[in-house]
Amino acid sequence: MLQSAKIIGAGLATIGLAGAGVGIGTVFAALVNSTARNPSIKAQLFSYTILGFALTEAIGLFALMMAFLLLYS
Amino acid sequence: MTTFINTVFINNPLEQFEIKEFFYMGGPLLGAKFSLTNIGLYLIIVTILVLGMSYLSLNNNKVVPSRWSIVQESLFGSILNMIKSTIGGKGEAYLPFLYTIFLYVLLSNLIGLVPYSFTPSSHFVFGIGFSVAILIGVTILGFQTHALKFFGLFVPAGTPLGLVPVLVMIETISYLARALSLGLRLTANMIGGHVLLKIFSTFTWKAVIGGPILLLISIIPFAFIIAFTGLEIAIAFIQAYVFTMLTASYLNDAINLH
């Protein structure tokens, strides 16, 4: 009973990944948009994009950490 | 054959992060137990690699650079550019610190991608130990340069007086949360990537031993494993870069106060 509840909880924790997916999509969509508007600052924008991508991805990984905590503790 | 499969097979994808003790010494004379574990061994290997890379790129102090020196110089130049764009001229004094952090985190991420090896950066003691130490150092630096004006960091410019108590609380919490989030980001990325690779290879192995038709189909997940390994190498670089960049921006807060 407790085991199945743990597995259901870990499955529910992955719902949070929807937000991370939307966030990463927004970051790269903004990069494509702004590169199309002003291609000359592409290199500078790319470093900001990598930073934004990493910050957004970390939020998704917190969901992963919760899933691990539920499964293996 | 079946016994071989059963013993090689890894059931738990988190088994690769287990810390094993190789040997220990200690006793009544020393009072404490000194032990060499696999994380300790790999941290020593990473240190030797960093020192060895730097030693090789010295190239016996010759003026004409070798290939090692060119790699080292281009890394050095990109870190210097990053510092100039985030901190400014005052930050160049912290170049050796940030450069060492970048090289150390990068090599400990990359050493975990060698098959059958251990990832030192997949343990919270690595990431959070680093980030807590960085936050303490940055706070001391801020108080040293600005004295009590450092508290101005917690009040954004142009705040109405009524909002000040609430904003100070929020800003203090977000300042202290940096200590956790900086290390957690690196560690969670490493754990996530390695677990993903392990789960995928378990899946592929089950397809390989399943039968002749599944053996043919297993080419597809195998191609995915190769692609994910390439992605992991990219993530190792990106995370080391982000770790260094965020450390630089925290230094910027302490030096320039926004």
C-alpha cells in the first residue's frame, strides 16, 4: 500500500516538468525571435540564453529530486 | 550465461552513486578514522588532472606556445571575457579563483562520463559544499568593501517605504537560497543525466536479450544512448560555465552593489 502510494507520488511529481518544458521553449523562442530581429548580437544573446536555459532546467530537476526522495526514502 | 547476465545487470539506477570505502587507517593514537573512498580517490584524480594540465601548458617557459598552451590560453581568455562583462574591471583580481572553479567543476563533470567511473560532482557534498563556501566568502567580501552599506543589497532602488520590510525579508531569503540553489543545480543535473543514461541502457539491454526481432529494434535506443552521451558532454560544459558565471554574478553583487 505504502509502496504503491510512493510510486503514484513519484509519477505525480513529474507533472512539474510541464512547466520546465514551457520555460525552456520560451527561452529558445526568445533567442530565435531576437536573432531574427538583430543578427549582429547573436553571440551575446547566446550566452544569456545558455544561462536562462540552465536556470530553467534546474527548476525541472527539482521535480526529479522530489521523485527520487519519494521513491527511495 | 544466465548467471552472468544476472550478476552484471544493474537493478537500481542510483547504484552508481554509492560511496565505497577502499581502505582506512585509524586507531587510538590518531583518534579519528581516515579513509579513502571512491569519491576521495576521484577528487584526487581531478586535482592531479588540473595540476597536470596547467603544468603541461607551461611548455618549459618557452615563448612559442604548444597545443596545450593554446587550449589553456583560450579557456583563460573566455573566462576573462566573462568576468569583464559581468563584474567589470574590478573583478579581474578574481580571475584565478573563477578559473580554478571552472576547471575543477568541468573536469569532475567530465571524468564521470568515462565508462565504469564515478562522478564526484553527483554528490551533494561536492556542489553544496562549494556553493556554501562561495556564499560565505562573498558575504565577507561585501562587508569588507562596503561595511554596513552592504545591507543596501537587500533594498532595491526606488522602493516605497511601506514595502521595505516585506522586500527585505524576500531579498534576504533569496540571497540565502543562493547557497543551496547553486550547488543543487549542478548536482541535480549530474544525477539526472547519469540516471537517464542508466535507465536507457537497462532498457536497451532488455531488448538485446529479448530475441532476434527485438535485437534488430534495439538499434534505435542504442542510437539514443549515443545521442544522450553527446548531450551529457555538452551539459558538463554548460553546467561548469553556468556555475562559474553565477559565482561571478554573486561576486558582482558584493563588489558593485547592483
